[in-house]
Amino acid sequence: MADDLEITVSDREFALTKVKKNGSVFRFLPHEFQHDREIALAAVERDGTIYMDLPEKYRHDREIILAAVKSNGLAFRNLLPRFQHDREIALLAIKASGLVFEFLPYEFQHDRDFALLAIKATSRIFKYLPWELKNDREIALLAIKASGLTFEFLSWELQHDREIALLAIKGTSHAFKYFPEELKNDREIVLAAIRRDAMIFLYLPLEIRNDREFALAALKNNYRIFKYLPREV
């Protein structure tokens, strides 16, 4: 690929057209074209990861930086600190990729606007939120709706929130093991858990397994549960 490019990129317009279609072409361009601002900007607009391959002077160019993080939010990791503390740049990066949250400066990680944007993009960053934002019910609900597995990382207060628990169990049965005892004994929640995963029935207290309604719900979900039903049922 590199050899082919070296033969053809003597023409600037050709090089510009190429990077607009495939930003990684920038890495193979002759020196004079890599130092052409329009070509550099077109490259990062197409592929933000090219930012680290730019000449030093363009890594301080705010317009190019904005284009890079808009194209690929994770380009934010490679920015100079003064640009990482730029709110507009950070917001653009988090909108492009919620995973950027882990790399934000302290002040942005404690900013509710950034947390909301990040959670809407991916619930995976919930565990990186500071404590006061983990205890924010709106943020927690967004995270739980995206993935019930987030329940493990909720604050004590929100782990006792019945609505959140119901949302979590409807998303994944794995959340059930993190429920406080009062919710593990809540009929509606236990039924929702069994309907999500009948095998949960096997780990319930005997008095619950002796309850015909729970036994029937488990059996309806998975007929193999039959051999584990207590004789009283």
C-alpha cells in the first residue's frame, strides 16, 4: 500500500481526496502533504486516531483537535493537558464516546452533565463515577435501563430502591445476588427474578420454594426445575 501511494500522491488534490475517504492514508503521505493543514484536518475528520501522527504544530491546533475528538472520542486520551481541561473539547469527546469519561480531568468527572452524557452512551462507565453521582437516582436509572449489571455498583441507598431493583432484574438475573434481603423477600421482585431465570428458584429460602405461585412460575420458565421442587408443592 505504501509503495502505491508514494507513486501517486505527488498530486495534492489526489492526496486530499484519499484522506477524505480513508484517514489512515495520511500516515503514508510525503512530508510536504503531512504538513499541509487542510490535508491534516481532512484526515482527522475522517479518523480521529490520526491525531497522534500529526506534526507537532497541528497537535496544538484547536480546530484540528475538535475534529479529531468528534471523529473518535478516545483521541481525547492523547491530548495535551490544557486541551483536556477545555470544556468544549471534553464535551465533544464524551458525546463521541462515553468511554472517554474514565480519562476526563477531575472537574469533569464530578460534573453531572458529563456523567449523564457518558451514561447515555454506555453504562459501562458507571463504576467510574464519583460517589455523589452514583447516588444520583436519574443517572442510576439510566444506567440500570441500559444494563442491570450496573446494580452491583449502586450506592447502598439506591440498592434498596424497589423500582431500580425491578428494572435491574428485568435486565439480568445476575443482579439478584446483590439485592438486599428485604428485596429478596419481595414477592413481585422474586417472581420477576424467577421469570427471568428459573434457576434462581433453587437458591431461594425453603419457605419461598414451598410457595406454589413461585414454584409454578419457575416450572413455566424451565421444566427442568420440576425435579427440584419440594414435596410440599
